[in-house]
Amino acid sequence: MNTNAQEHTFSKNVSVFTINSPELETDKKIWVYLPSDYKENEERYPVIYMHDGQNLFDTASSFSGEWRIDEQLDSLQAKTIVIGIEHGGEKRIDELTPYVNEKYGGGNADKYLDFIVSTLKPYVDEHFHTKTDKDNTAIFGSSVGGLVSFYAVLKYPNVFGKAGIFSPSFWFSESIYDLAINTPRITSKLYFMCGDHESTEMVQDLERMLEILHTKTDNKSIHKKIVHNGRHNETLWSKEFTEAYTWLFE
């Protein structure tokens, strides 16, 4: 008997299914959070698509602690569905980055987002009570998950009307700045957050991107938060989730 095995910590409102992704040529494990009253009515709910599904709900599957998404939404009595997408393990960086980095590789995010938009979202909309329009569809992640969430809003503006962008890895490629500059207008609601103790460039990179976005969007649709002493880890992202969720869906 393995006495060191972590106990599962996800709530009764979380379930799991597996779906094949022809785009990525693999099966993906998907975690689903449903509101507490989901089965009691036929109400339709907004949906948040979140990356790194292993780290969202369950300490046992997380890399270094979980975001406690289910506990936080339960406490808010939030009327929102969350779809947590399993990251690809050793292929995580490849899937969550839209461009190639000379040192770290990557650059397969177009196929990953195609999976979300063309395979996963249609399945979710068919099998769950969802509001399918862009204003009720968010994408959310941290680190390279923050990078790909921002990229998703620019690439699929008619799909994702909201994005939670935590500790985005804008350092990965200059091309993300070029894409923002060349995007005429951004109409989605964007919540940016990072800590001032993540890396020497994190705050600087975020401020640079926000300066570009200043001319592209209604500034009321962008929120920035810099967390004093915030570090690049699940502790920060979990702590800041409720505030970001509340602002995006207020």
C-alpha cells in the first residue's frame, strides 16, 4: 500500500471524461465543473475553458498544488461551467505556445486551439447546458497558458469574448507583440495579472503589451493587477482567481 499517495481533493461538482483530438492526434482528459444547482433546472450557463486541467481541481493530479477552482466557485455559488483541459505532459510547451522559441521549441498552439474550437467546444455545447455565444465563452490560463489565452482572443475573436491572462509568457516570442500591433481592434474583456517577483521581465513585458492594447480596445474592458511579492506558482494563481472571475463575469 502506498501511504504517500495524494488524496483526491476535487468536489462532487467535478467530473471527468476523455475525448479524442484529431487535431493533436491524441486523447485528452477533460475535467468538468458544474454549478451546484446544475441538475435541478434547465438553465444555460457561461463556460470557461482552462488550460493545465491537472492543476485546477485536484491536489493528487497537480504539479505543485491546485487552483481550488471548484471550492472557490462553490463558495461564490457561481453559475458557470468550467472545462479543464489536460496539458500534454512533455508536449505542454508545444501545445500552449503559438510560436517557436529558439531554446524551448514550441509553436503548436494553432492545432491546440483548433481542438478547443472545432472538437471540444461543439461537444461541450451538445452535452451540457451552455450559453454558446462569445460573451459567455471565456478562456483562462497562466504562464504559457496565459500566453495562449491571449493569442486565442486575437485568433478567435468571435469565439472567446473573455480571457483570464495570468503571468503570461510574452517573453517566449516577439511575434506575440507583432500580432497585437497588427490586430486592428480587440473587443474581448481581458483580465491581466502577474506578480512582481516572478521574473525580472514579467511586469515589464506585461506593461509593454498593455501599452499596445491601449490603442486597440476600450480601456474599460481591460483590467491589470500586479501582486506585490507574487511569485510564479499555483499559490498566486489560486489566490487571484476569484477576483479575476468576478471581474470577467460581473
